[in-house]
Amino acid sequence: MKKMFVLLIAVCFLLVGLTGYVTAKEEKAPKVGPVKLTAHPASLEGKTVLLRWNGKYNGDKYLTRIGELLSQQVKAVKIVKLWETDKSTAAISKDLQASEQVAATVAKLKPDLVIAAQAD
């Protein structure tokens, strides 16, 4: 009797797990059209470089250091830390809508280059 009960519980967990797996698989990825890449700038002099951090531990420190080095080595470069401009962007995008919101925020700032990083 005890073995039957354990087997029944195991089957229930398996069915619940498979149901969650099937549900997750049914979600469709958004369709993305053709993407045209922009040419790399010959120089960053006088350009705006946007630093995008996703909120993971130490990623902001890493990007801040990149910004400092760029400022030291490139004349008239403008460094924008997106997480300071819009605090809501310092997060991992959990879904398509959140990703689109971050992308729209970046686009409004019209940077010449975006450097994104994460760290643990």
C-alpha cells in the first residue's frame, strides 16, 4: 500500500512537471525582421557612449571603469550611464515588453555606441 501511494505521488509530480514544460514550450518567440547593422565608428572622439547595466552585482563597477578609461583616452567622448539616467533600466529584462522598454529608452538617448555588460 505504501509503495502504491509513493508511486501515485511520483506520477502526480511528473504530470505537474510535464504540464508546466508543455505550457512553456507553447509560448512563441516574437518574430524579428531583418536587422541592418551600423558601421563601427572610426573614432569615438566627440561621440556619445551609453553604458547599459542589467543590475547584476558589480556590473556597474565594471562599466564605470570602462567609462573612466574611455574618458581618459578619447577626447570629447560623452559617457552616459543608463542606470543613472533611468533607474528602471538596471534590471534583467523578464519579458519582451521589458526588453522593448529598455530598447526604447536607449533609442531616445541616441547614443553612437552602446556597451552593455553584466557581472556576478
